[in-house]
Amino acid sequence: MANPLTATAFLNALRAEGISVVEVGSWTTHNRAGHGAWGPVNGVVVHHTATLGGTSKNVQICRDGYSSLPGPLCHGVIGKDGVVYLVGYGRANHAGGGDNDVLNAVIAESYMTIPPATHKGEGDAGAVDGNARFYGFECENAGDGKDPWPAKQVETIVRAGAAVCRAHAWGPRSVIGHLEWSDQKSDPKGFTMPSIRDRIGERLKHPANWSPTTPAPTPTPMPVPTIESRVAALEKLVAAQEQRLAALEAKAA
């Protein structure tokens, strides 16, 4: 368990991880304060927007929400362009109710590939308030299993999860999909959360500015000796041998 990062620390963590960030309006104070707790926080939930219309429309919806579900609907929207659009900070309507067994497994990071199966969702008796416990990223995608996920967008999903984990000293098992939290949800669809967690785990082995596409530094080659340097070295060796021979002759005389 941890206290939530400040909005500034959250922004700095994303940027340190090499993410392009756009701050949308007064995102630092746009939240659902007064409608439940925000913190202690235990992890990150990844969603897909399930809406079409382009990045601007998705960002607007995630910021403003609907009449039946006021915004913000997440903290950051990850566009197909690989940019994170920050739309709110604090309590947000994104995770909803979920399973306490999943929460405990995330806190302990005790599961292997996937968390325990969830058996609860929003409105169920005994469901845990995920809006208090998780950061949320909505990812622009139709969510039909056909809409493609650009590589730069998936890379930003990995970096965003790693940024929050790094800031809290969490491991990759602190990042879950909405479908792993609530039995009423199927997002994100189009990639697997174990593959995302594997990539987050690899990122966390490196500094925040690491990039998997950055080639390793080229070793400095050994200098190739010139003919002149070889002759000089040979002359030095011959002179040393002559001095040794003279010393031996003097000793024998």
C-alpha cells in the first residue's frame, strides 16, 4: 500500500520514462473528490476505450464522462499516437468494483502469470472499490479484437505501467487489466496482460530512459599498430637485449 503520488510526481514519472505527455485543461484538480476515497493505492488498471471517432473524441469522453458516469474516467488516455493525454488526477470513475482476492494478490504480487480469477464486479456484495486503489489508463481502441494496436501505443502502455511501478517501487504484477479486476469487463482486448507485465518487468531492470530499440554502445576498438610503431618496439627490444648481453659479459670477465 502507498499514498498516491502527487500530480507533479505522476507527470514527472511518465516523462522520465520517455513518454510524450499532453496536459488537458486543469487535469491536476479534475477528479471525483467527495464521492469516495483516493488511496491507499496498490496498482494500475489498463482499459480500452471501446469508442471510435479519433483521439480527440476519446480524450473528451474520458475527461468529461457521461451523464450516468461523470468523468474523469481515468487519469491518462493513451492514444494510438503513443501520447498520454492527462485528463484527471485523484479519484476517477474507471475501475469500479472488483475482487478482494485479486487486490490481495496484486498487493503481495504473489501470483505467477495471471491473478486469481475474479468473481466480483461493480454492485456485487463484497466488491472492493477499485477507484480508490488503482491508477487508470484508458487506451484508445474499439475493443472489438479487430482494431489494431500500433506498436508505439503498446510501448507507451508498457512505459506508463513501468513509470508508476518505478515511482512506487512496485513490480510488474501491480499492473492488471480491467478484465482481471472485474468479472463484468473484457478489456483490454487485442493483447494479453501477461505480455505487458513481461515487458514492464524488463523495463524495470533498466534506467527509466532505457529503450529496447537503443543499440548497445559500440566498444572502442583496439588501435591498430603502424609499421613505424612496430619498428620502434623492435628496436627497443633489441636495445634491451644488447644491454642485458653486455651486463652478462661484464660479469663473466
